[in-house]
Amino acid sequence: MVTVATVTEKGMRFYNRTSELAEVKRQKKNFKPVLLASKVEHLKNKLLPNYQIDMVCLSLEDM
């Protein structure tokens, strides 16, 4: 995913309000979607309140 941003004197400005959160596990069987969903909710509440966050699990099988 590519996010377009410009750097200003006040920080970064993001034009695309989407983000992708990936959790990397050695074995896909160890992935717990409920735990990742709670992490995403924490990010939405604290850091990225107006963002659309997509979740994905990556493993060695994806390499």
C-alpha cells in the first residue's frame, strides 16, 4: 500500500486515510485474529482515529 504524504513544518500530512496493519508469524496457525483486532482498536482509538485500517497476517509461507 502506498500512502501519499507531504512534509510541512508542522509534520506530515496524509492524503489517503487508509492503513494496513500486518502481523508476521513464523507459522500461520499461531495467528490469533481476535488479538490483532484488539490491537487495531487500540490504534484506532489512540493514534489513527479517522483511518480505515485493514488487517493481514503474513507468515513464512508468504515469502
